[in-house]
Amino acid sequence: MRRGEPTDRTRQRIEPLLPATDGRGRPWRDHREVVNGISWRLRTGSPWHDIPERCGPWQTCHERFER
């Protein structure tokens, strides 16, 4: 875990709010990566395009944030 990323305790609290896989279509990208990307973007105030690659595609983070 890097500085500024949500802790395991925080993740447990938000887990029920994250989308579940229903067996149809493409499975969700790893929630941990996407939540890290969203929190990084909100913490830094940078544009979505500047999200680090370790957080997955910026488009995925942005779409999940909008949902």
C-alpha cells in the first residue's frame, strides 16, 4: 500500500458499495486498482489522463467514478 491509498479497513467499509459481477458481459476490473486511481486523482487534482498506469486505464477510473 502506498501513501494516500485507502487502507484495508476503508476498503472493507466501501466493499458493499462496489459493483458485483453478475456473470454477464465482461468482468469488472480489479476494484482495488480503480479505487486507488480515483483516490489519487481526487487527492492530487490532476486531470484524469494523468492517473498512474498502476491504477489501470484512466477511462475505467473515470467511468467508475461517474457511476
